[in-house]
Amino acid sequence: MSDPRGNTVDSIIRRSAGRQPDRVALTFADRSWTYRELDEATSRAAAHLLSLGLAKGDRVATVGANSDAYLLAYLGCARAGLVHVPVNYALTGRELTYLLADSGARIALVDVDLADAVEGVRADTAVEQVLVLHGREDAVLEVWRSGEVPSLDVEVADGDLVQLLYTSGTTSAPKGAMMTHRALMHEYLSSVLALDFDADDAPLHCMPLYHSAQMHVFLLPYLMVGASNHLLPRPDAGALIALVEANQHRALFLAPTVWVPLVNHPDYRPERFASLRKAYYGASIMPVPVRERLGRELPELGFYNCFGQSEIGPLATVLRPEEHAERPDSCGRPVTFVEVRVVDEEGNDAAPGTPGEVLYRSPQLCLGYWNNPTATEEAFRDGWFHSGDLVVRDAEGYLAVVDRIKDVINTGGVLVASREVEDVLYTHPAVAEVAVIGTPDPKWIEAVTAVVVVKEGASVTEAELIAHARESLAPFKLPKRVVTVPELPRNQSGKLLKRELRDTLA
């Protein structure tokens, strides 16, 4: 028997179905699910996964683009006491093998077009079966969609693991953050409160569900409040513009790398976005000109800057719409269930305005890293989780991100925050995107190096960009080198992969 005090991830659907069983919970492609239908399918998915020989605590990998079947795989794992392992669908070969092998997943649920890639590496993993999610007669969705609703003989507690949430691996090999039902349920409520979710927002979801932000900050919390959610397989600017206008969506989360091409798309016109009231962003810098343009064209649109990391579920701080005008560079203050400290290199509290590492204490935090006690011990020490993010906190508690500690550049023995240099270069009219890294240098130890994507139709020289930076930066912070590239390397969630740039330019 389950504990009547339990608070597990799948209970979100059961409770929403109890309140409003016939309300549409999710629309994907030509399929629509009421809350009752989604709850019943969750039970079928749980029973089906257990019938494959899985036992409580076993891992199930999911490799696919966004779909209703992908969501049901997560919910079914939660109800069955299994551990869901979301895998970036763009990974192949060694990277794909690493995640499957490290997690010890016994079953892989995949999109039709990814089945061969997963089968190709299965021999080097513990995966016993590769099953197709949807789009084929033998797909698991066909089992989950109809039939009797089974009774489940499995007890799931809120302290149990529900997901191995692998970090983006922007600086090192991905680590599996061990997320419990309890941690994610706290994070979902933090998201609802900090981001003003309402059942009538009609949110549109398109960023990858394998990434923590779209799944855990937006889709699950919106299911918690009983909203009708529309899901797209991938972010596509043209499709987004058409859907927002056609369905009158009021809420949309996009990485800045999607917001930018969206407003520059030939189909974009302000009146097509007239229904939008809540614009959410995070994962990277939102160019100020883009935000200001949307603010002018859509004066009723409120912006929310979301900041955090996988290990905390991932939402840690939010800058709300009414706070953007006075603090446009801030990522806001901690959400309901998050407590922060900012400390210097000696572990002492940093004074307001002084850069330091942000530490967290929260029920949202993971238990540690899967199969990696060394990394767990390093991250969790002195009663706090050490984030690796360098921030500044002002006297009122607002945080501003300076950099990842590993991205700080040691040039001539002086530390330079790459983000400060990036912010300045972004103000040049010819710059579309920029990443600043340190590259090995015999004189400076590391040379400040700017990697720039130039806007289409524009041109700019290295000397012009350095001269532009000189107007705002001290001489030691100026780029020693500027490299132009057609695009910056990013993962599927929009995070910049500076380690790839460092490896390429070293």
C-alpha cells in the first residue's frame, strides 16, 4: 500500500484529473489528452514497463524529441517506481554510449528514427530492449493509449529516485544528478509561485523535454495547475509564430537562441503575438536589443529571467517583469524553496557587490551524482551545495551572474570574467553572438579571446571590435584576439559549449 501522505511526481496528474477530468491537459500533433486520459495512460505505461521485467529502482532511458509519448514515459516511470533517464536525442556514438552505460539503463524508449543509433551502441551498455515510443504499430504508445486501467502493486515514496538528470557537460563529462520525487515536487511549486502560472495561460512548449527547464520548470508545473498545454516536437520559429496567433497562447518559454531568430523571422509581426502575456527565458544571455524591441512592440508582455542548474531541479532564482527595468542584468532573487550564500575563495560571505560563488541549500537539490562519490563530496560540503557559478549579490538580495568559475580567464595573473567582455561586445551593431574564452598564451598564461558570429549582411574587423571594447573595458580585459565563426557550438538546450571552443582554439 502506498503512503497516504506521499507526494510523488505522478500524483500531479492524478490530482489534476480529480479536479477537472475532462479538461484538455495536452495537445500534441493530432492527438489530444484530457487529464483523465493522461492519468489512465500513466497507469498503463507504469504497468507495461513493469511487465518488461523491470523492478523498482531500475533505470529507463528515453531518447527522442518532444512528444506525448515522451511525457508518458516520464510519468509512467514515476508511477512505477522506476528511474527515468532523459537523453539528448542529438547524441551519437561515444557520447550516447556514455550516458546509457553510466546510467545502467535496462530499457531504452526511442523515436523511430533514432532506434538504429541506439541499437548500434547497445552492446556496450546494459540496455536489454530498445522500444519505439510512437509512430509505429508496435510502438509503446499504442499499449498506453487504451485498454483497462491496471492496479499497480508497487509502493513509491517521495524520497525515492525518479530521474537521473545529466548535466549539460559544458565544461566536463556529464554527471547524473540524482533527483527524488520530493526534490522535484518542491521545485514545481517554486516554479508555479515565482513564474505566476495560471490554468488559463494556454502555454506553448517547444524546448527539449530531455532538458530540465522545459520539463521541470514549465510542463510539469503547468500540469500541476491544470492548464491546457500544447507541445511541439522542436522549436521552429515559423511554427511558433503561427501557433501563438492561431491558439492565442499567453505563455511561452524559449532560450535566447530561439527568441533572437523568432523576432527576426520574416513571418513575425507584433500583432501575431498580441495574446502573449508571459515571456520566459534562461540558459544564456538575452540580448538587450531583442528584449527592448519586444517590450516596445508588446507593452503588455512580461519578461521572466530564469536561472539555476540541473542539480537544483533547475530553477533557483527569477527576475520578474516589474524588476527588469531597474535590474536588466540581474537573474533575480531566490525562489520559495531556495536559500543562497555568496562566498569568496576562503569560504567567507562576500560583501554586497563583490563577486563570489553562489551556494545553495534547498529541498530541491539532488541527492548527489550517480556513480560519482568524489564529485558529490566536492559539491556538497560545509552544509551547502557549491554551484560553480560566480555571481554578485546586491544589498537587496538580487543576484547577477558574473560567470561560471571555470570560465573565468587568468590573464597575466589577473582574473577576467568572460561574461563582462561578452556583454560589451554584444553592444556592437555587427555582432550577432559572441563567446569569450581564455586560450593558452606564453606571455599572458591565458589570452582573452573573443569568438564572434557577425550578423548577416554586416562586416567588422578585429581592430574595430577591440576599439569598441576599449571604450568600456580596462586594458587588461580587452580581447587579445578576435576569431569570427559562422556559428557557436551549443547543446540542444541552447547552452554554449565553451569547452569545444577552447579545444578548437588551444
